[in-house]
Amino acid sequence: MNKEKHNKISKTNPTNLSGVPATLLISLRARCLESLDPKGVIKDERSVEIARTLGCDITPRSESFFTQVGTAQRTIVFDDYTNDFLSRYPNGTIVNLACGLDTRFERLDNGQVKWFDLDFPDVIEIRRQFFKESERYHFIEKSVLDFTWLDEVPKDRPVFISAEGLFCYFTENQVREVLTRVAKAFDNVEFVIEAINPFMVKHSDRHPSMKGQEARFKWGIKSGREIDAWNTGFYFENERYYMLECKRRALSVRFMCLFPFFGKSMKIFLLKNIKTK
């Protein structure tokens, strides 16, 4: 392998992660690029610092522009749902599934919340370079599908669980099992989930940010309302199509949102468990 090619690969994936864990770099780069863009809708300087320390390629257009903008708006929506929960339950518990290298705890910590960031051990190992655990902030080094993580989360307070950029890599049966087990584990739990549509699942290879990735999309739905028919113990509360919320960001995004397959291709929806009804 020549030196030029090696440098390109190391900048693309300086962590040497593979499979689904490697996709955390897509989100990290996107948040950095939007933060560095004068027109950016988020300013996540901590993500920029992490990316630069790792040696990621965050030169302009090193990530798809639509991924950059969409990820930034996705960040805003997840922040909104998280802040809404904290406004109602300031001392509640938050579990961030497949946390990757996101900075949400540092940005939204209200001084009372108990927060758990969960991801594979090799991801948490990298995360420990930049974040430190505390009395209220903890890491869980497990797969989401290793349901022993449920035993590590307190049951004496309301719980908020987020799945950002995760379930698209799961099968439908795996998503159903996660929801069913979580609904049974807690009396008062809210679950915010990002999902893509079935069209994107069928055309995973055409997604500009998925080229060269080992991971592939496996699950998608048209609306979070479909979850009600699953009888998992959760019911649909509301959802937001976050690409439609990006229309003011750039003319190219506004144009693409004229096409329903794009504008409603990605959504974030809130579920609550039946016990809270």
C-alpha cells in the first residue's frame, strides 16, 4: 500500500473501528463540518476538538453536504426531545444508546440528571480519551442487544432513552425485541428513535455516506405510527421529519425536499410506554 493511500484511509477511519461502530465517524465529521460552516445551524466546538485530536478528515466536503446538514438538524431534534424530558423530570435518567462520540451530556447537563452513555467496549475505550465518568455520568460498555444493560439503569425515576443513528442497522425483529424489553423493564419510560424509510433500506449502497462502509441499512418504516401495531408496550406520541426542517439551510436542500422520498426519508419519533397512559 502506498503512503498516499494509507494516509487517506487513516484520515477516513483513524479509529480503526469496523462495521456499525465505524459509522460514528460519519456523524462526528458531519457535526464538525456544520459547526465550522459560517452558515451552520449548530456550533459543536467539542466535536471539532475531538475530530481534530483523532486526526479525522474534516476538510470541506469530506462528508456529503446532505449528511452534514441532516445530521446537524437531527442533533437539534434529539436535543429538543431531551430538553423537553428534562424540563418535566429534571432529576430523571437518560440512556443514550450507541452514543459514539457525541457531546450531548456536556451540552445539556442540568446538574441533576443521571446519564448513561452506552456503546461497544471498543467505542467506549475511545470515548474515555475525551470524557470522564462521574457520580451522575456513566458508561455502559455493552451491545444494545446485550439486555443486561437494563439492570444497570435505575428503576426509581422516569427514564428517557434515545436511539440516534442506530436502528437502521438492526433488523425489525431486533428493534421489536429492544422495545418490548425496555417497556417491560421500566414503569415510566420515553423512547426517542430515528428511523429511515424502506426506500433507503433498499438503496443503502446509493447513500453517499455509506459508500465504503461495511455496515448496511436493514430496517425502515414510513412513520413511527406503525409501532402501535407491534404491541411492544409502547405507543406512538409524535414525530418530526427532520430533513423538512432543513429547508432554510440551503437552496439545494429546499429543492430536494420537494420530493417526498427525500423530505420524509428520515424521521425522529417519540414513544411512551403504556403504563404511563
